[in-house]
Amino acid sequence: MNRILLIARREFLAYAQTAGFWLSLLAFPMFAVLGGAIPMLMKNSEPVREVVLLEDGPQASGLAAAVREALATDVQRQAEIAREAAAKAGEFAGEGMGAEAAAGAASSVARPKLNLVSAPDDLAGTTTAEEREARIRYYLGDEAEKAQQLDAVVILTRNEEGRPTARVWSRRATDNTVRNFVRDAMKDANRAEVFGEAGIDPAIVRETGAYDPKVVVLSPSAASGGEVSFRDKLPGIIGLGSAFLLWSLIITGASILLNSVMEEKSNKILEVLMSSASATEILTGKVLGVAMLTATVLLAWGGIGAAGLLHFAPEQAMNVGQILLTDGMLLYFAAYAIGGYLMYAVLFAAIGAFCETPRDAQTLMGPIMMVLVVPIIVVQMALQTPDAPLVKILSWVPFFTPFLMAARAHSDPPMIEIVGTMVGMFAMALFMVWVAGRAFRAGALSDVKLSWKSFVGAVRGGGR
């Protein structure tokens, strides 16, 4: 036992004492926050296009006004979305300053996509199509002064059937922002004209289309006994987050174990270790050491997340704590984390014992990673429909059980499924420990190149 703990301590400190480990540990929360903030920052930093509208002949009269009206409507719609986002942020953050900060950030979303400017005199005064095209190319190119340059020129006209259409000249060939906006505006203009021809007031149509009914969701299982609130959705969000976090931790820990064993075999350190400890003790110590490292990462991420919630949303922090501790989701997470880690860690360690370079490991790693993609795809379905037949069936597959059952925990699955899947998972974990132990012993003492044939032969022979 003492040798196992020494190996575990050595494995833990080999990574925990490096600056790179702590930098990568802190990088995940930072990039998680940036991942949520970057879309908003990109939207807010996106430049407003300078656009000129030209009506091509008297038959196009009124189309420019339709585009301006569509732009005003779009800004109003974005303002409404910002208000809804602020309301949701207030519900999440409670009475804290987080609600005010989120409301301020949401309000900045309401900004126009386009800035409609007047056409330059020499462009507006052109009399032929060739002359107008030449001036358009000038203002969209680099020849014009910076203050005179335009992002797009839209020529509004009608087709042979009299329906609104447009030609969009854009500075950048890959920028479809103006084209998409004008297309939607022309569709709205055509709809208004068609209804007008049918004797229906377009204003009535616009008002009807703008109506957004308030729909209240009720459920007898809601915390209030009636209306569904964010508190009722929180367990599902925690379950989904737990599944992704568990997947990340298991893969990270197993990969560390694979690289550690592979490096020590290539440097002949593994042979030295086996002269003073058995293969079982080495494998156990390494798995335990990396498990301690993974637990350190989990505690650090959990501490950062808890501190952030307590600061920005104390009310939701209490809800999360209640769900994790009172509702038993923390026990779910711990049990499935242990079983999942055991299955994959010992398998990756056994593969590493046959390898001296990352290229050697690709033979078996490719199929394993493809298997691991399946629960990540299915786990998203578990948030909305945790009792879907596909989700329930795949939950019984031991290699998928840790992730899918963690995601389904919020739906209170039947006790037979909880016990059955957990028994199956730990039975598979013990089997993997037995298989990996034999393969590890054989791989550590041989120079055989890794392949499915050599791996299975090592398991059958047990290293003899």
C-alpha cells in the first residue's frame, strides 16, 4: 500500500508542481466566461454599414421608404429582445448588482445594422446605367477618400411582374449583411402590397404580425406548485453542465495518464519502477495520482464557480447549493465520476504501456474517441426529453452511463434504472481494471508495437 501511495504522490506532484498545470486550470473558467461574452462583444463591435439607397425609376417609388421602415422596426425589435434579456438576467441574479450589469449589457444590443446615408451628388445625378456603375465602383473602392467611402449601394427596382427586387453592390464580396436585410425588407414590402391589393390594411397586417402573446407554463411539479420558473429549469441545466464537465474531466485525466505512461516507457523509467513495485501497484498508484489531480481541478473550478455565483447571483447560488446537496445530484455526480474515470483511466494507461510515441497510440485511440462523441451528442437530448427511448437505452451502455445518467439526474429516473446502470457501470469498470492490468503488465515489459492483435494477445496472456 505504501508503494501505491508513493507512486500516486509522485504522479500528482509531477503535474501539480508545474506552472503550466495551474495556468491551464485557470484558463478553462476564463475561456468559459469569454465563450459567453464573445458573441455579444462580436455583435457590439460589428461595424455599422454605410449604405445608400437608389430607386431605379418611378416604378420603384416607395421602396426606399419600405427599407427605412424595416430598419426602424428591426431596431425596435432588438430593443425588445434587450429588455427581455435584462428581465431574465434580473430573475437569475435576484436583487444583486448582477441584474443591473446584465441589463446594461443587454441594452447595448439594440443598434442598427445599417446606416442609411444620402447618395453623393455625382452618384445621385447620374443619367445612364454605365455612369452610375462607374460612380458606384468608385465609392466602394479604395480610390475615394476614407470619409467618402461607402459599404454598399442598393438599387431598388421591380421585376416584370411588378414585385419589389433589388441589386446590392457591396464593398466586400463575402459580406451578406446588407443583402439579407434588403431581401427581408423587400419581402415585407411585397407582403404589404399584396394585402393592400386584396383590400386589407397593411397596418393591420403589421400589427397582427408584431403581436407576441405571453405564454405562461404551468406544471404540478414546479417548485411553486403552478407556474414554472427558472428555479425549475435549473436542475436540468446543472445536469447538462455536469455531463459536459464529467466528460471533460474524465478525458483530461485519462489523457494525462496515457501520456505519463507513454513517456515513462520511452525513457525506460517504467522498467525501473517495475524493479521495485509490481505492475498492479504501479497502475493503481498512477490511476490514484491522476484521480487526485483531477479532483484538484474539479475543486478549483467548483470554487471559482461558487465564488462567481455568490458575488453576482447570491439567490441562484443558494438554489444551486440546494439542488446539489439536498436533491442528491452531487452524489449522482460523484458516483458516476468514479465509475467513468475508472473505466477510461485504466484503459488509457494500458494503451500507453504499449506506446512510445503519440503516433503509436492512434491505432486504438481513434475508435475510442469516436465512441466518446456519442454521449456528447445524445446528452443534449436528455435536457429536453430525458425519458426518450434512445436516451434511456444508451444510458444502459456502461461507456455512456456516466454522462447520460448525470444529465438525466434532474428528471428523477426510476430507481431500477439508477441501480441497474450503476451496477453495470461498476461491473464494467472492474472488468476494465482486470483487462487493463493484464495488458499493462504485458506492454510495460515488451517492445511490441501497439495493435489490436497485440493488445488482445496481451490480455489473453496476462503478460506471460
